[in-house]
Amino acid sequence: MSDDYPNLAGKTFLLGVGAHKSGTTWLSKTLRDHPQVFMSPLKELHFFGNRDHFERWPFPYFERLAKQYSKPHSHTGLPQDDKVFQVLERIEMGGDGDLYRTFFDERVTDERVFGEITPHYTALKPSEYEYVKTLFPNIKIIFLMRDPIARHWSAVRFLESVERRDIADDELHKRAIEMLDNRDFRLRSDYKKCINALEANFTPDQIHYEFFENLFSVDAMARIYEFLGVDYVEPMFDKVKNPSRPADLPAPIYDQIMRHLWPQYQFCRRRFKRQIPDTWFQGRPD
């Protein structure tokens, strides 16, 4: 690391690359509470993969976020000036890699590991990972995976809750089918493409794969802490983050989604073999 970023020298950069609705918010919060890890106060920085078109995206997202944080907190009624400042700093960063590193250098103190988790990074191209390595040669990657159908169904339900649309279950089922043709949703479900891109750019000791179905356990977190080179600290396993709206997934809808996502199951079975949770092949998700 350059002398321009003294607080990052000799430390490990952690990049969480997804997947969406696979426990990334919980993991980010858990790592943020660890004394030897610094995680970005903005969980999702949306930096990589967006450097050449920041004004188109994600600038509108951060602009909306700044307006949201400019209001008192909905539960406490307290001002959120610190969050507004963080968002404005991210907007100023744009696609500048030096400012991205400065964002961390100004905040990291004596932690061993620093970084961020942005689920959209599941769709990063191999060339973008090459750029990541030029910024942070000492890097480690975490990729969380979830049963592809359960992940897709959770993402659809979560999107509707974020948009505050109280729609009937049959409309939600229709939405789940429609989103199979949505490019962003397809990329988020493409574990094969993400894993191939990761393994083309990083050595096995730089990548840690974990499954959502196992994540909330002592064993899984012990593996993650060991991978990062930090001490074990008991997480808050009962603190669920960003739950999706509850709704059943009928058999005909499940079968249609399965036909679309089956190649992902096949790839993961070949790649991870017995590591895959048994629930991936036991029927419809809750």
C-alpha cells in the first residue's frame, strides 16, 4: 500500500461480493462490531463496476439516500447528520480510486482488516477484479450463497416491501416469474459467472465461500474469522437484518423458477459437492 495511505499499510482489504438476500447485511453488521475489523459505515458503496457511469448509477441511489437521511430517524427521532455526511462523501468520491482508498484511510485505526460488502458486486467482470487488485494487493473476498430459488423469492418479496407496495400474493407470484427476465436479477443469481470471475483473478486462499443456510452458526463464523485472521467474537445470531415479506411459493411457480435456475444448482453441486446444504435439494423454500 502506498505511503499516501499509511493507515491501510500492512492490512487486509475485505471485499464482500454478495449474493443479494444471502445474509450480507447481517455479516456486515457482525464484522462492523468486531474490534479488529473496520467495515464501511455505508454498507454498500457500489464503487466497483460503476466507475465509468457514476452519474447514471449509483448517483441517483445515493442522492435519494441523502434525502432520506436528512430527515430525523423514523424510530428515534434523532438527526442523522453523520449518515448524510457519509453519503455526500461517497457522492464526491464518484469513480475515483484514490478517493475510495482515502475514504478508508481516514477511518481505519488499529484494525487488522477493513472493507465493505456490496451484493451488486456479484456481477463484476474479471477485468474489474484486476482493477481491485491494483488498489488493494492484500485482498480477501467473501461470497455468500443461498439456495438460488430461495434467494430469488426472498429478493422479489424484499423489493416489493422496499417499494411499499402491498400487493396480493398472486401478483407477487407473477412478479417472481417476470423478474427471471430482469437483467439485474439474472446477474445476481449467476453464481457460476461470479465464481469463475473470482477464481480467474484470485488464489484459493484469497476467497472464502459460505452458505446462507449455515451462516448463523458458530462453525461458519469461526471459519470466516479464521479466514480474515481475526479473533473469534460471539456474534448476535438472533438479530435478523432486512427480512423479506412472508409469502408462500406455490408448486407451479417453484417449478417454473427451478427450470430457469437449474443450471446454477448443477454448477454448485459440481463445484462444492458435499459442502452444499441439504436443503438446496429438498423442495420449495419458505
